[in-house]
Amino acid sequence: MISDFNPDINNGNEIFGLTSTKEEALINIISVPWDMTASYGKGAADGPDEVFKASFQLDLFREFYPDFWKAGISMLSEPDVLKTLNGSFDNQVSEIVLAYNKGELNIPEIADKLQAVNDACHRMNTYVYENSLSIMNARKIPVVLGGDHSSGLGLITALSETNENFGILQIDAHADLRKAYQGFVFSHASIMYNALRLQSVSRLVQVGIRDYCSEEERRIRHSQERIVSFTDRYIQHEMFEGVTWQEITAEIINSLPAKVYVSFDIDGLNPLYCPDTGTPVPGGLFPEQISYLLEGVCNSGRKIIGADLCEVAPSKDIQNQWNGNVGARILLDLCMYLIHSNR
């Protein structure tokens, strides 16, 4: 617990201006500078650093849980080896995508390059997995800050080995249920397909989905309700017809098991809040809607066991760091709900 700290100044050197080291903090954030298989816009690899820099200008007070920061939040140093590895396959990824579009992934030269990229992504997942286990073994709570949405798989895998049964609450514009999208086994568009291969993941509850393909629609429909998708269309139509957000969130929460992992792709929000994320989609939710939903999860007695925040990319206008600002606020709130849920 943090003592002898003034939250109205928060002039420490740790994330959010706190002073807690990883040994002292309940929340340990794993920075994952990764966007190797980004299929539209790049930049998420720089998201963790952008969020970290923006975090120092946030006020820590939160009406829902004013003293949550006393539990401590710390961010592990950004791994240079991952950032270097992430940028070392740009040419190969471009060649693979071009071959995929032509139906030529089986050409030996392309197949070798694809294997090398998949191996590199596996190394990233292993890094996150090992750090997640180390954090949990120290009786701390791991949070992943990506990077593209594939960044969280290592943490989900670690949690699957320490929890017999849990659900994933996915806030996202995309279903991310494609199998090895563009040939990349660990594509950002395949994160939930890969997560559902873990038997401990008993249910996936999606919120805000508004851009998905027929393959993913069939996967949802044939999942025997292992996947429950509250699409943006469903949410908006319900609200147009007079159903309240309170009633919708109650339906979402009732779909979740007792233990919940929160996977937050920033493009789940209305792109007013994340204009430079890799794959922005019109529509979406507002931050206070998500806060209301997560407060409901906490108040229901469900336990949040981990979380990731992904796809934050730096603003293209260097004078206006809006994306990092919003990302930092979402991350701080995620940490608050985790701390509240694990008191």
C-alpha cells in the first residue's frame, strides 16, 4: 500500500505519477510494443509509451473508489527486444499479405517467411505469458498494455492455467474471431479465436461489435452460446426503442460467469475518442457507458482477474496527444475496477 503520498500532486516517476515500484504495487502493467501483423493502420506498437507519457497529467480521484491508487500501480520497463523484433519483419509481412491476396501462401519462399513471422509472434506471446505468471506468483495482478490486440493472449493463457473457469468481456469494434487471418496464426484479428481454444475460457461476451465477416458470424451462431455478442446494432436499436443502458448492461453482466477477464480494444469506443487507432469504425460506445458497465460487473460480485488495453496509437498531430490521453484514462479506470474487485 502507498503511504505518505499526495494524490493531488502525483509527482512520482511511476505511471500516473505514482511512486509504487512493481514490488510494492498490486497492479503490474506489462508493456507490449507490438503491431507486427497490423492489417490496416500501424502505430499501436508506440501506444504503451504514448499512454505512459500522457498518464502524468491525470487526476487520480475517482468518485467510484477514491482511494484505489493506494494499492499501487506500476508499469514494467518497455522491452527493447520486443520493439526491435516487432520492426524487423515489416518487409516480410508486406510480402506475405500480397501473396495472401493472390492466394499464393503455399509458395515455399512465402511459407518460410510466414513461419518466421508466426515464430516471432510466438516469442512475443511467450514473453507476456512468462511475465504474467511471474506477476501472479508474486500475488500481484497483471495488466497488458498493447500493442495490437494480439498482445493479451499470453496473459489469457497464463490465467487459463490458474483459473478453472472464467469469461472474457471483450469491448471492441471487431469480433476478432478469424482463424489465422492473412496466414498469421497470432493476428490481432484472431485473438478471440485463439483465446477460445483454451478450455478454461467458458464464455466470450462481446460488446460494441460492428465490423465482422461471415466466417465470424457463423462462429458466433454455432458456438452454442459460448460466444454472446452484443453488437453495436443491437445496442443502438434497443436504445432507440426505449430500452435503457442500465437494462442492457444488466443483460450483459448476467451473461458473464463469476470470474471475468476484461479485454478492451480502444476501437470499441466511438472513434471521436480514438481517431488514430489502427482500424477505426463509425459508431461505438462512450467511455462513461463502459465505466457504468464495469461498475456493474464489480457491484454484481463478479471478480475481475485481469485485463488488457490495446490498439492505442499515437495521435498523428504531435501537438494534440488525444489518443494517449484517452488511453491513459481508460487504463487508470481499468486498474481501479481491478483493485476494487480484488479488495
